Amino acid sequence: MAETTTGATSAAAAVPKGFRGAELGWPELHRIPHPPYRLPLLGDVLGVSRSTPVQDSLRHARRLGPIFRRRAFGREFVFVWGARLVADLADETRFAKHVGLGIANLRPVAGDGLFTAYNHEPNWQLAHDVLAPGFSREAMEAYHPMMLDVAERLTGHWDRAMADGRAVDVPGDMTKLTLETIARTGFGHDFGSFERSRPHPFVTAMVGTLSHAQRLNTVPSPRLLPRAARRNAADIAYLNRTVDDLVRARRAGAGGQGDLLDRMLDTAHPSTGERLSAQNVRRQVITFLVAGHETTSGALSFALHYLARRPDVAARARAEVDQVWGRTAVPGYDQVARLRYVRRVLDESLRLWPTAPAFAREAREDTVLAGEHPMRRGAWTLVLTPMLHRDPQVWGADAERFDPDRFEAGAVRARAPHTFKPFGTGARACIGRQFALHEATLVLGLLLRRYELRPDPAYRLRVAERLTLMPEGLRLHLDRRATATAEPTGSALPRPVRGTDD
């Protein structure tokens, strides 16, 4: 998962002392526009939905421009999405990750794990150095057969639904797929998700903690949610017990042949010889199980939505799969990277709906953002990624249109750096990026090769927010394709018809 947080307002516990109201650390805060209708004490709450804070922020962004501020319950927050401003924030010598808003709300469960650690906490660097080899090319090749095995369970599940004439629950099934993939490849565990009629209790508890963290961003004090706090405590206790059982079983039995859990338990830092503590191992496992599947399942779900709504794009992607994989029964690791158009479909889905929808940056020292906005040391801002990905100066006047050719190699080279940030930025960007991209590209290729996707004509995209983004209520009908017979020919793939999308 990228260094994401939500575009919502913040709970009191997530706001550092000294950064309230005009003391945010922005000396010229008055120059930054804000919504025109502010209520005393409550702030910019007119028209706000507690369930869609990111999409509320997108609406404000379109009206107010590339930098704006919002106030809630007496606290002011600065949002940035203009490409020039974000490029400056990506300067690691002047800015760093800021842990606040929704991320801070997750610390009761993830503590100083890779995703939620403060910059000064030593366990981030220790864990990063110990675990980074787990995402090397050699490690990824070892994960590939396990990804294929889990994908086969998905297609078996979808074949049964197709035989019964049932639509498939895309977000639910992608969540099962990605949870089983990270559990299997990272920790040698099987949650049995595809054999269950309801989500695994781990998923229920995980969604509960994410939803609670989201909700904390929309109330002035956590004390207003006593029953929700008790439920959240129970969810955290369940997540901890599940992971403790998993670690206990690994210590008592055979190893996982060098998987992430083996690295956490047995690998010392290459320079210092230091090892992860038992508590930090628990926090890292929870971090990977939650972050390692939540955002990828959303990315796959959005991509399948667009493929179903754009049969021309699906046809081109399917033709590429047939051409690149040919009659190969099981695609090899290197064959996945050759699905360049399928990858562009995934990237374009992440552009429109980056499932990690924002990340926060703070000034390391007093500085001036993009030569215009003074910031004191510690002042922070929230980068609104879906709006960065819609900046008309980068993506054009048709930025809302789904077009995978935006990620054709020449188009990518022509764009300025730091304009596409679905995995965050800098040293704290998502450590599992290549894992997620390989898994998602592989799965899309397998599904395109096997099925024709039929959308519900009445469905209109609704985006659910639980810190991450997910298409809500997405169902697809399936038709089984005839076995692919295409041989690699080197011929040009069909071009998509230009169109618009919801």
C-alpha cells in the first residue's frame, strides 16, 4: 500500500500540537482558497458526506484549484493536487512522509509497521532493509506459481457461478483472491476464502478497522463513538490473535522456504545484525495482510469494471493475451511483463481511481512550496491523488475519459515526472508495488483469456471509501471463451474506439 490516507477531515488525535487553525505552519494561509460557506465551529461541512470524504474533496478541488484548504471542527487542512506543486513535494531533501489523518488512526493495530511508522521510529528502516529482498526478481519468480494456484481457485469459483447463470461479485471475489495470494506467498497460510459463503472473519475485522479509521476522520473526538471503539478493539484483538497463531505455527513447524514471514523471524539486518522484535513481526504481518490485498483488490475491480464497459478495450487486451501467451497452458513469469497493453489498462484504472487515494507530506525545514507558499518545518499537506491524475495541464481536457493509451511508452516519456503516483512517493512509497502489479496483470490476463465480461446495463459506478477505494455493488456476468488459438504473429493489435465512461 502506498503512503495513503483519506481526503477527509481529521480526528483530534491525528492532529499534531501546534498545527491548528492558522498555526498549521502555513504563514500565508489566507492566500489559499477555501469553500465559501463556513459554519461557526463546524467549518466546511455543508454538503459533506461522512461516507465519501475523498469524493467530497474532489468536488472542492474542481472548484477551488490546485491548492485549497478545508476546515472542520476548528481545524484547518491544506490539500494539494496541481502537478507542479506535487512535483515539488516529491523532493526528498525538503519533504518527507507525514503520518496523520487516517494513517495515525491505524496505529492501534499496525503500530510502527512499514506503513504506519513515524519517520523517527527505527523499526521502519530495520524492517525495510530486512524485507526488501522479499520483493526482488528472484523472490517474485518464486511467488509466481503460487499466484497461479490462487488464480485457478478464482476461475473455478467463477466457472461455477457461470454454470449456474449467476453474476459474480467482483469486489468480493477480488478481495478473496488478493488475500489468499498475499497470505500464501508471504506467510504460507490459507484462509480458505473461496470455500466460504461469507467473508473470512479476518476480512470482516480488517474492514472494520479500516472503516473505523475512516469514521474517526469525520468526528471532533473519538469519545463520541464509544460503541464503535469497543467494536474496533474487538476487531484488533481478532487480527492480533490470528497473526499470533500464524507466527506460533511457523515457529513450531517447517519454514516457509524464505517467504516474508521467514525473513521477519530469521533474518538479521545485514549491517547491524539487529532482528525484528516479536511485537514488530506481528505488526508487519498485519500490515502486509491488510495493505497487501486491500488496494490490489480495488485496482483489479476498477480495471474489470472498465474492461466490461469498454468491449473495444477488452478486445484489444484479449488479443494481446492470445498473441503473447499463444497456446501456452500456464504463462511463465516473464510472459506477464510482456502484456504491455493489459498493464496499460491497469495503470489507467489506477489513474482514474487510485485505490490509495492520498498521501501526506511534511516540510523537513522551513521552505517555500513551488516558490509560492511558505511552509514552516513540520507543516504538512495532503496530496489528493485522484485529482493529480486528472490535472488538465498533464492529462488534457478529457482527463475523465478512460484511455489506456495514455500509458503508451512514448506518452509516458513525454510527461513530466511525479504526475502518476498511485503508490505514493519517495523512500516511503509502497514496498510491494512490483508484487501488486505482477499479480494484477497476471490475473487480468487469465480472466481475459477465459471469459467474456458482460456488465449490468443499469449499473453506474459508485465508489465506496474505507480509507481505500473500491467500486461498490459491481457485478458482472460471464461467458466462457473458446480456447485461444491465436499464434504470435507480430501483427498490430486492434485499436480501441474512442468513447466516454461513467
